Amino acid sequence: MFYCLINGIDHFGFTFLDSKSFEEYKEKLKQELNKRGIPYEEKEHHDGSKSLFFNEINGYKIQIVYLPPYYFKG
């Protein structure tokens, strides 16, 4: 998943469909980011989704996101 603006890409997102997998990966990622001194921001969204954002070495914003099951019901 990626989000585009008129002038280019806003951020790259990696989606988790399982809350437990998201939380496990998020904790490992936070440890690595802390070890490298890379700031990050966590968000719990009003729709039940959860995110962690950080900027990679070239300045691109990266998001890991958990999306609840109702996102995918037709």
C-alpha cells in the first residue's frame, strides 16, 4: 500500500490483518528504532486501526498498520 500526493508519494504502508502479529512486529521494530535513535510515532485511530510511523534513511515515511476485519467485509 502507498499513498500518493499530487507531487509524489506521501508514505509507504505495510498492512497487518492480525492484531497479535502487528503487536509482536511493532514491539520488535520499536526496539530496533530505539537502538538506532530513530524517532517514531504510534497512533490508535478512531476506527480501531493502529499505526506506527517512522522516516527511513532517505526521508520516506513508513507506516505499519493493523486494519480490523471489518475493513474487508463487503
